[in-house]
Amino acid sequence: MKRSLNLILAAAMSVALFSGCNDKNVSKYIPDGSTVDSTTDSAADSSSTGAPNIGIPPKDTETLDTVITDYKYDFWSNDYDRYAITDKYLYFDDLFTADGAGSHFMQDYKIDLQTGEMTPLCNVPQCHHSFEDTDCESFIPLAAIGDKCYARKRTGINESNKIIDESGNVVFENKFASDFALQYAKQTMEEYDSERKKYDEDDVKYNIKYILADEKNLYITGSNYIYAYDIETKQTTEPLIIDEEFQCSLLGADMDNKRVYFTNEVQEVFMADLANQTVTKVCDGDINNLIAYNGKIYYICFLPHELDEPWRTQLFEADPDFTNAKVLIEDCENIFNIKDNKIFYYDQSASGDSEQTMLFCYDISTGESTDLFAVEDLQRVFTAPHIDRIFVMSYHTENTGVSTVSNTILMSFRPDGSDIWTNEVKNQEGLY
């Protein structure tokens, strides 16, 4: 039960330094030696033999020029990935940076879907974006409706019961706590009292873990419950309890059909039917990162293994209630995404090089998987139904012998592999 709180504390207490994206921001954000280079030419050439690219694929466009279609809302929020895409921006967190003195931190940015310009989410001069920076404007993006991004502040657990928009305005404050949340708050306050004396128990008790969205509602999830908040009427529904005994984590959702999936600490999976206000246990197993697409669900399952054996995973397709499940992909890493009937995923073991990660494209219609390219330390894959681009994040590390420089590489391409755009965020040296 301590897992979620530990994650919140770790994120909240991190000290951070942002890199900027253009000249007007240099004096505010960029520490000495840092740049955001959206015209990097460090890409490796494509192989003429048909083998996958190794390294950053060659860039053939300076701007994204994303096509936007049929946009109403977007969400993706779970234990493994947090981002939101409006009709103008991709908001994301966990961009890798260094502080020049041996530490690395995760940062928050937005990318203009047309120009590709990157902008840090905090405008406070000299801000370290840390737990103590109460004026920090940075936030963790969680969902989007129309042109609004909805988020949670990054500056501490004492803000974790509030939802803000991209301008920092408080949209909603959670004041509900289930019986489980009350008990959990009391227990965690006792455990962390020496580290967290300046926090009120209410901050833990009313903690918002995730939010989802549809056309007009934000869906609030806490320790073991979910309920809807109507943005227009400011009314809430009765909370729906997922599990009375265990803390629950969000796996994924199909908001078009008002189905949300949770897993608890003993690896039971529940489906919350928000339209009918029912909760059904649908599966047992170590399930991770579920995505609903075209009436099916796609999810990662960790296979049973001995302690001295490596983890193995499979990617499944199933009906919404986990029936008619079938394996599509063996050894798929935990984070994947779906666009235009294709699954974009990666498999560290398939590259044959521990420093490279292979990105694949699996065609759901044909069952065929295609190698796209291998990059160093691939981490995340972003997309949404209303955009025609895939975004990929990876880390690039250079060891000079006396220091180590870790940069974030952002890549984007259309689902057919065309119009490749790259952006290397160059950070200060972090001495190990």
C-alpha cells in the first residue's frame, strides 16, 4: 500500500532545472551549457541493406505540421505514462535532464503540434521546480478537453488533492475520502511523520491519483474509488468503490464506452462500468498498461517466473471483459501505443545490443511485425486518436571519461514512417 505514496514523495521532493526552447526564454530557464536543439543533425544514416536504423533516424522535416481530426477529448494516465494532447500541444512530463553536479531530474514540457517548438511549463525565474518551490508553475499533465489541459501540480503532496488547468487555475478540489483512504492516510502519516511533519493528514486523505476525461467530465480516482465531475455544472456523481480491501492502480480506460480498468495489490483486475455504476472482477494476473481500441482491449501481461529468471511479457488482445484473449506479441516492453490499426512497441531484448532498443510496428490486420529503428534507451511512445503522428522519447548518454552527459532525444513520424522530426535536448554534464 506504500507504493503510490512513495512515488508521489519521490516526484514531489525532486529538485529540477529546466532547459528552454528559444532565445526569449534563455535567461529564465537554461542553465549554463544547456540547449534545446530542434535542428540536430546527429542522426545515423539509414542502412541501404534494409536493416533497421541504429541511432536517431535521419530527420527530413523541421516542423511537425500535425493533422488534427475529430478532436473532443484526450486522456492517458496510469502508473507508467502521463501525458495529454490537446488540439494544439502535446504536454508531457519526465524529460531527462542533468543539474551539472551529479544528479538527474525529470522535467515537464509542451510541444507545439504544428511548429515543433518546445516550451517548459514553468515561467518562474530561478525556479528549481522542487518540493519547496511553492510558486512553481510546472505540472503533471493528465487529461485534455477541447483546448484545455488538466493536470496536477508537481510541487508537493499538499497540492495532490487539486486539479488545475494549464494556466495554473484550480478547477477542482477533492474532498471525498473512502473508508479505505481514511485508514490508509492514518497509516501513512504514522510511517512518514518524521519526513512529512509539515503536511496535513487531509493532503494524504484526499489525494487524487489519476484523472480521466470525456467530452464534459473529469473522472477523479483516489486510493480505491472513481467518480465524475461535470465541468459545466460543477456537480459530482456518487463515488464508485473499486475494492474495499486494497489500494488500486489505474490500468487504462475506454472512455467512449465509459469503462475503466484497475488492478489491486494482489493482481486482481476490475472493470468499472461508469454508465451503469458497477464494478466487475474480470481477470487475475500481473496486467499492465491497458489500451482500448476499436472495441477491443490490448494489454501487457507479465508471465510467472522464478526469482533467478528474467521477466517475460506478452501483449494480448481481448474483448472488453477479458474474454477471447489471444497473444499478439511476445516479449513486448511495458509501454506501447496504437495508431491506425498498428501497435507501436519496443523490445529491449530484440536489438541484440543492451544499449539499443528496437522500435517495432505490429499490424493488427495482418499480424505482421516490422522493425522501424533501434535507438539508445527508448522510453516512451506518445500518440492520440486525433493526431496523425507518433512521438518517441529516448535517452542518449555520452561518457567523456571524466563526466557523463545524458540528453533526451524526441522523435516524431507519421504512422507510415514518413516526415521524421527529431529534437535533442542537450543538458549540462552530470558527474557520476
